[in-house]
Amino acid sequence: MAAIDTDTLPADEAEAFRARCRAFLDDNVDTPDNSAGSEPPDDPDGSVGVAEGKAFQAKLADAGLAGMIHPKEYGGAGLTAAHEKIWREEAAKSPPPTAQLTISHGMCMPMLSEYGTDEQKARFLADNISAKTLWCQMFSEPGAGSDVASLQTRAVLDGDEWTLNGQKVWTTLAHLCDYGVIIARTDPSAPKHRGISMFIVDMNAPGVEIRRIRQIDGGARFNEIFFTDVRIPKSWQLGPLNEGWRLATAMLMYERVAIGTGQTSGIRTPRYDTCVAEAQRRGSHTDPTIRQGLMDLYTREVCMSLVAMRTRAELQAGRTPGPGGSLGKLAGAMAARCYRDLSMRIVGADGQAWAAEGGEEWAMNAIGTLSSGIAGGTNEIQRNIIGDRVLGLPREPSVDKDTPFNDLKVGTQP
């Protein structure tokens, strides 16, 4: 997704825009930043966070600051990458309540912008940018998790419409979304990576059934979705026919950038700050092993921030995210694991028993971090991508690369 302009702003213009961003954030950010933990315990299905994010984004759009580098004719601000950089720097100081918009804005929006037709962008992009509509991503299936290319959901062309049948799972916030981006098999006679296409789906269309999945921490943000003869307009095909795997790979790169870099920029150490405050409160900050753990976490979060800043700089220079996005994603997952272990050492038995001294919240935060090593691709997948596409190491063998999908035994396919 190329930025409109990547030139550095004149000093006076940059300072004026920074003041404008600062004033907006001062007037509109009054919710606490929750990036140190998992999901708020009082918002199990994400609806509160979504409502807050939508309200904030509507104000941002009214102020001419939403969709910073997107053209005005598609609902964007029509500004430059330099403007976006300033916004992210200021937003890092007062993080806005937009965490629940990450998939809609960090993954679906870039795909619409980069691969959507002029008609699709005119219809969908402005409402996405302003968060009038919320979008989800539908890739994983019960028999196609890490090996997404083994998906069995099928789309068959019938005149001017596609007929969609199949199932998706682990779809975040689907129960609150208006639209989704889905990949489905359109040529089962082709090898599994070559017969997939990408579509836009109305989540309220007849034949779409959304079932909630409740997690161990009490959250209910994930869903499984069943599609029964769902009709999709032919014009809602996103990108070329049977090139869905290439688009899915691009979307996964955007996903890893969104997860690995967050909504803001700059050096941020929220989990370290949280753990330091709790260790000081409990008097364990002088324990040498706790201090060592704190410095380990601090180092990881600083490194994660630096990787995120580099990735964002590449995006602002107009480059589509590449395999380097896996570095930030993996760094975030490793920082989350470090935080989980350290926080339980600091809180002690209260966290293990979900007891007094806020133990339940700390326990849920710890449980929530487990998803960091799965969402957006497992740590093992990230290491494979980094080894293969960043370091240039030999690829793992793929015995079914050229085998027609119909001949494979995958999922429920005999």
C-alpha cells in the first residue's frame, strides 16, 4: 500500500500537525491503556471495546485524521506518511481505545486499499476507515490451521454470484462484524495453493451462522462460522481468480505487522512498567531474580518496539510488508511469554489461586498471553518464515506441493 508522499515535512508544518494531534488526543482519550495484559475482564465479548473504538474513530474521521495516507475520495485524510509517523508518535503517549479495530484496520483495510477495485474501494473503504463498519478475517478451518492452504470451504460461480459453503473457526469478533474477508477453494482440481480465491462477505447475509466460542479466561471473542449456500456478488471477488493464496500471504503479512507493531509507534514498555509497579507494591523489587526478570522483559519490549518502528518505516516508505513482519510477531510472542512467567513470580500464590490482591486479573492476563504464540501464525511458523525467507536457509520439503487438491486427504476430505 503506497503512501501518498514520503517526504519529510517542513519543521513548522510538522510541529503544527503534532500540536493538532496532541490536542485531539488530549480531548478524546480518557480510557486506560490495557496493552500490558489480555482483554478487560468486564468486556468478555469485546462489545465494550468495539463501541469505544468506533466512537473514537468516528471523532477521528470528523477531525480529518482517520485513514491518514488514504485518498480523501475514499474517506481518508489524504495526508502523507510523515503525517502518519507524527500521529503514531503522539498516540504512543496517549494510546487510543482502538485495540478492537486492529483486524478491521490493520488487515482488512490494507487489503481493500491494495487489491480492491475502484468500485469496491468506493463502496467499502470510507466506512471501514471511520469504523462505521467492522471487518473480520476468515482463514482458519477445523482441518486447516497452520496449513491454511488445506482449506475446504468452497465457492462455486453461479451466474453473477458465487455460492459459498463451508466452515471457518477462530474468527475474532465475527459476532460484531458487518463484513469479512474470506478465502475459499474455487478450483479443487488445482494444487492446494493454486485453486484459492478471496472474497468479501456480508456477515449478515442469509446462510451465515455464527457460533460463539467461550475461552478458559471467560472471554468470548472467537467464533466458528458456518456458510450454507451463501450468495456473494461476483463483483465482491477480491483480487484475481485463483490467486487467493498470494493475497492471503499478503494479508497474513499485514496481520503480523498489525500484531507486532500495534496501533502506535515509539519505544513502549507497558508490561515492564506494570510488573515494576507491582513488584514495588509487593516489596519484591529488590529480589535479584525478580530484577533480572524485569530487565529481561524490558530488553524484549524495547527490541520489539525497535523492530516495530523499522517495519512501520518500511510501510511508510510505500513497501508492502514482507517476511520481516514475522520478526515483530515472534518478538511479541516471546515478550508475552516472559511477561507471563515474571508476573506469576511477582504475584505468587494469589495468581495461581485466582485469589486476593487482584490475583484473578493477573491470572487471566497470564492465560491470555498464551494466544500470542498462536494468533497470526504459531511461533514455529514464524521461525520457518524467518529461516526461509529472511535468512535464506533451505526450505522444509513439501511432498504435496504439486498434487491436485482433490487427491489429498485433508480435513474431512476422504
